[in-house]
Amino acid sequence: MHPRRLITVGQVLVSISLLLGMAFMGFLVAQRQAGELTVGGFWVGVFLMALVVSPLLGVGVYAWRRGVIETKEVERMERQRRLLGAIQAHGKIALAELAI
């Protein structure tokens, strides 16, 4: 997967997990304020919300960070390729000799 796509996937997963968490928490607070939910039920709901949201958030953050790291690596490799191409174009050293 291209590093830029990995960043986008990470951002989407983080956004979905945050929106899902806010919606779930809003529902729990509304039910608690209406008296439809006990304190224990509220905390069970918070726990269940964390079980659903935390894996999405974790994978999203990981994908986002990994995409940033891989993007930097790809940019570094491109700079090295350009440098090697410039050296080879001037005829000072063959690319095969650099590989050794």
C-alpha cells in the first residue's frame, strides 16, 4: 500500500472511532439524564464503548504513524536515486560499482 494511502486510511479510522465514541457517549449521557439508565449501566456502556472504539482508534493511529514514517523513507530513497543518477550521468562512477 502506498504510504499516502496508509496515512489516509489511518485518518479515516481515527475519525470514525472518534465520531462513533462521541455518538455512543451522547446516547449514554442522554439515557442517564432521562433516568432510563442506572449508574452501573452507564459504566457498563462506557466499558463496551471502549471495547468497540479502542481497536479502531489504535489501528488508525498505527496506520497513520506508519504512513508518515514510510513517506519519509520513500522521500529519502528518491533523493538517493536522484543523487546516484546525477553521479552516473557525469560518468564519474558506474552504478554497478556503487552497489558493491
